[in-house]
Amino acid sequence: MENFIAYNPTKVHFGKNVTNNIGTYAKELGKKALIVYGQGSVVKNGYLTLVKSNLEKEGIEVLEFSGIKPNPTTFDTNRTTKFAQVNNIDFIVALGGGSVIDSAKITALCVKEDLDAWDVMTYKIAPTKALPLIAVLTVAATGTEMNMFAVLQNEETKEKIGHRNELAYPKHSFLDPQFTYTLSAEYTAYGIVDLIAHSLESFFGYGDSPLADRYVASIIKEAMHFAPLLLSDLKNYEYRANIMWQATSALNGLTYQGKLSGDWGVHSLGHILSILYDTAHGASLSIAYPAWLKFFQEKLPDRMKKLGELVFDTSDADIMIKKFEEFFVSINSPIRLQEIGLNLENKKEIIELMKKNKVSGMYHKITEAEVDAVVELMY
């Protein structure tokens, strides 16, 4: 087992109507809030009104910044930063899913020292202070509501990367499963794929941590149990609650303690599809993960065997990979590039951008010469 430091300062408020108390905690952070959200669903579904009214009744002035897109960009994050600076914001409330919260995290890191989002993302500049951040989750998927990570896309350089910074932990995160009732079956499924992918990335991290491995397996098995139940009953509170907490647990630190973090090679592969074709993050992962498992099957026989035993009670890697594919198919998440409208004519540009971005993992490396073979396995 590797040395590790366990640290997670985010206070999670989980359950029915917990967001009604947001003002009580927010007033400790300041008197002027900026609510950051996406492209309108939180307005349509009444979540914005609820959050705003509960802040205002505590005497907090509220401003809004909307339009954060899925696969969030540094352009929008820099715009949000300027808006927050001009209006002397005390703290940020990120109302949405992973894209909104990730964008808000980097905004929070940039405001006080007038930093550029991409300079922060690439570690060119290290922030020393940040605005306080509150997350109100509407999509169970990324786990960003209880971690220090953020992912942004640079549309100019055609890069999509992650950043980690302890200053980016939300002060409070409000997780009401009812806020995910309006999420479509399609994006509910993509969120489930994402939480499974996060678990797998931790499983293939460097180091031997049997408890972490079993925790990973438990999260995956629970997700696979609740997925079909939830997808046939999208407004079932208990099903939504279980998936929401599984998604949070998959990337709040517990799955990789005793290891040197996760591998993240599959996320790097998936990001290329998001950059080129604006593919939904979860869809990119259900395509990339089976290919990655097949590619590393002979290179990591012991890990593959252990994963099969813990999740599917099989030591046969072929069976294990097939079962993951069957599960993704069962929840209507794609497992081949053809299923998202791509064909062999797209292969060249996919490979070229992967090589340009030096797509690989942290511990299990994919060389430039091997990229072609990995992409081939996605077809």
C-alpha cells in the first residue's frame, strides 16, 4: 500500500429538500452571490428560483451567469471570471452538473488574482486563494461536488484536460436526488457510465490497496444493480438517491486511498471524442473503456483477473470485458464509434488529435505507436 493523505473538507448536505437550507450556510461566506448555471434547464425546472429565493431570504444579493455548455470551455470560464470581478462577488453557487461545477471551480480559482483559466489548468500559474464555492447538484455523474478536480476544454488548442487543486473543493455541496428527476434516461445512463469509469480509473491506479479495490467493486456492482431499476422509473427517489451517492463516492478520494491516484488514460481517450464531435462524456467513456480493457488485457493480467473476480465472479478477462459491454448496451450507451455516427473516414482525425495531445495514462502508458491499435478497438 502506498503512502497517502486523506483530506476532504467539503460538507455534503444529502437528501430531500436539503437545498431549502442553503441560505443558512451561504450567509457565512458573504453577502453577494453569483449563481452560475447552464443553458436553461434549472430555470425551466424551478431549481434556480428555489436556490435564489433561499439565498435572498437570508439577505444575500444574488447575480446570475448562465450559458455554461456541456464539455465546458476556458472561454466561458474566463467570461464568468470577469463578470464576478466587475460585480465584486463574495462567493459562487454552481447550480448544475459536472460541467457547471467544474467551470465554477476554475472561476473561483481565477477571480481573486485575475488569472487566466488555461494558465491555471496547465499549472502555468498556481492560485494562492479562491472564492468560496457552493455546489448544488442536478446531475449524478462526475463526483466533482466532493472533490478538488475540474476538467475544461480549450477550443483554440483542441485540448481537454483536468486540474487538481485543494482550493477547488466546494465549501458545501447540496445533493437532493429530487433535483435529478428531470434528467432524461439517456443522460441518466451516461452519468452511470461516468461513475463506473471513475471507479475503474481508481482500480487501475498505481499501488496495492485491497480495501480500495473492494470499495470500487462495490460501487460498480451497486450501480449495475440500480441502473435498470432507475431507467425504468426515473422519478423513484430511492433509486435516484442510490445512484447519486454512488457517483459522489466514486471520486471523493476513498476509491484510490492507498494508491497514487487513478490512471485516467480512458478519460484522455474519451476527451478526444468530446473535442472533435462534442460527444457526451459518458458516451465517450462507454466506447473507450472496453477498447482500453482489451488493449491492456495481456499487459495487466493480474489486475484484469482481480477485477473480473470482484465484480463478476470470473477470472476470465474476456468474459469480464464482455459483461461490461453488455451492461453498457443494456442501458443504451454506445460501445462502438459507429453508434455515434462515426466511420472509418473519421479514424485519421481521431488518431491525429490523440497523438497531438499525447493521449496516455498516468501509469499504464499508451505510446504514440500504439494509438492506432487502441482506436481500431473502438470500431
